[in-house]
Amino acid sequence: MAIIDDVRSIIAKSLNIPVERLTPDTRLDELGAESLDVIEIVFGLEEKFDITIPLKADEATRLLEAGGKGGTGSAGDLPFATVGDVADIVQKLVAAKVAQ
Amino acid sequence: MNRVVVTGIGVVSPIGSTREKFWSGLVEARSGIGPIVNIPTERLNTKIAAEVRDFDASQHFDAKRQGMLDRFSQFAVVAARAAVKDAQLEIGEEIALQAATIVGNGAGGMNTLDDSFYRLYAQNATRAHPLSILRLMANAACSQVSMDLGLKGPTFTIASACSSGTHAIGQAFQMVRSGQAPLALAGGTEACITVGAIKAWEALRVLSTDTCRPFSKTRTGLVLGEGAAMFVLEPRDRAVARGAPIYAELLGFGMTADANDITAIDPDGAARAMRAALIDARVNAEDIAYVNAHGTGTALNDKGETVALRKAFGDSAERLAVSSSKGVLGHSLGAAGALELAATALALHHQTIPPTANYQEPDPDCDLDYVPNTARNAPIEHAMSSSFAFGGLNAVLVLGRA
């Protein structure tokens, strides 16, 4: 299973929405996610891939508050706005883990 | 209706466990936050907390009694004894039989629970200690205070997370005001700086690894604390008749629920609690000189609380002095409201506003007077102390100068 599919399935489960609604371009803030949802999603990803995603609750809130204004939020310095962004972060962290 | 006054204050805190040390630490903005020393930190990302470092249980309890007391009960009993002593209170038959004992705590005996589960799950111990339940039950601290002082009136624990202490004191205030109890011992206690509890807080991603900087643009989250504060509350007439010290008068109590988000502060719910407390106190918003804020140091709380203060106080918010004690005390959850009521009562007593510690830079979202870093002498006739808990539970007290 590609990483993007796992990411979609974890996000869909946390937000209780059909996985088909999620494409790489789907924005988390447009899905009605609240900051606690983002934190739950990040936890799900960390558990699934055995990685650590450096996202604080305040950043999750900023991300969601940015709404349609083009804000990105961040995990460390990486964008964390769309499903594709999240998959990219996971990809990078998994690759870094393998390289170790 | 009785007028209700605070005649005794007992504290166990990260900046010292006497009323004098506590007050001087607050006024000097001497932060009790530092590297964690009481538990192993190898598995923690968060290596700072506001621990009570000068507390030696063996100085207060013999070995057998100590074995019955989780740390949160030890704190409560020591604070309660200090409050009774501070109030110069002799516990006679009427008080013993009728005084209320109400203690707020968000968790229970977390150290006992954590230790017991570690032994069972990690070390494969066969059995738990027979006193485990008696140490960890949520009402343990309250029951131990009652037993220690021989108080046999209405006695119970209030749990409303970070509002527990304020709810407990507010409830006791109402009972003394109405005459339901002739006197009350009330406050809050918490001791849950354990590996398991910090891990759980880390998972919420709200802990700072730097320090607690309430209302500062540079704030990075909350820092866990621990401690207890207990108070003697009694009718003003009784206090005057027996020549007791009077630190402040309790004037009003307001409580609301947000019925909204489980973590985020709801400015409407918080403002409604502030207004309810003002109405109960029959004090106008413009007559409040000082608010001891909840001020956790998270981006969301401090911004939302500022909005709530503006909603509740209107134009007079501009003239309000607001400070958070959490830069000094950390966030001691169920004890926080009680320790902060001690700060507020002592502010009225000393006519001095304790500052917001660790403040660095103004935030456009937090645009009130937060009394940054330096205490301020000011005439204070009325003050407010606010607590806003996870679960959307808000509790606010209004006090007046004695």
C-alpha cells in the first residue's frame, strides 16, 4: 500500500468521512477538522509508521484558522495543509528512518 | 446571608511552602519552573515542570501515616494544617461537627496509580500494594484532610479538571454564606507529575519545552506544575469576634459550561462566568482593578481569554490589570485555581499586583495590561480569579478588600 493510501485512510477514519473524498489536493481545513482531529491524525500516522512528527497543537490551530487564506501550517518547516503535504512529510520521515 | 472572609491561607507550591515564600516568589516573578528532578526523564520529550522541590513528607508524617498518603493527599493535608494555623483557629465541637471540607483535584493519586501499574505491567509484579486504592481514590485528599483535622461535617471532592480548586472554594463560599456550614476548609491539590501523565500531556501537544510565557507573543505552551492551597473561610462576624486575620472577603461566584469544544476555551462561556460572578458579588465590572487570569501560556487559551475579558468588561477592560501566575507556578491543574486564589487574596491584602512572569513581547491578539515581569503597587478594592477547564467548565470568584 502506498503511503498516500495509508494517510488517506487514517485521515478518513479520524474525521469519519469516506476515504474517496480525499485526494492529495484536499485541504484539512476544508474537511471540518478541528485541532484535536489533527493531533489524532498525527498520532495515527506516528503509530502506523513509527515516526515522530513535530507538530504542536498551536500549529494545528493556526493551520485550521488559516482557512481559505492560503495559510499552510507547518510541521517543523514543512507545509501541512493538504492530504498530499501530510503524505510528503510521512514519506520524508520514513525515508530518514530507513537511512538510519 | 453571611459575609464570608478568608482567614487562613496554607500553600504547598513550587516556589515554597509558606505563605511568605509563596508571596515573595510571585511578586519577584521567581519562576518555580525548572528541570524535572523527582522522576526519570529519559523517555520524556518534556524535561521541565514546576515541581514542589522543598517538600519532605517525613517532616510532616510518621512512616505509617505517610504510607497511607499519595503525594496529592500529603500536599492537601500540609496546606490545610497551615491554613488552620494561619487562621489561629481552634477546632471546637461546633466546627468539628459542622464545618465543610471541600477539596478540588483534577486527577487522584496519580503517583500511586503510575507506580502500581509500572510494577504490574513493566516489572511483572504479582500483586498491588494493599493501600493502593486508599491512596489513589479521587476523594483521598479530602478524606485525609477531614481525618487529620477531625472535621466531620459535609466533606467531598470536586473534580472539574483545571477549575476544580475554584469550584471547590466557590461551593464552600456558598455554604458559609448561606449558613449551611459555620466555617469551611476548602482548596485544591494536585500531584500528577509522573512519566505516564506527562506522556499523556505530551500527546496533546500543548506542553512547552522552553518555559511558560502567558500572554507573550513568544509563548510556546503550558508547563505542568503541582502543589496545593487550602483556605479557612468563615463568616466575617465570627472572624472579627475572635480577632482572626482577614486577608480578603469572598463576594461572588460564577460558573458556566461551554457545551462546545473539549479543549478550546469558548470566550462566550468564559465571559458568562465572569459576568455571573460580578452579578453574584454585586460589583460592577469597572470596580474590578485586578484579574488573576487562567493564562496557561498556550496560544489558544491566552487569545480566547483576552476576548472573554473584553466581552465581560467592555470598555473597562482597558483599565484592568491582568496577570497570570502560571509563569511562576506552572499549571497545577486542580490546584491551580486554589493557588491563584491565594495569589489574588494576597494581592488584595498587600495592595500589590503580582506580575506575569517570563513575558517577552506583546501579542496583537493579547492586547490588555498583563503587568509584565514587575509587580505593581496599586489600590485594589475588588479583584477576580478565573479558571477555565478542559471539558468547557468555567469557574470565577470575585473578592473584595478586607
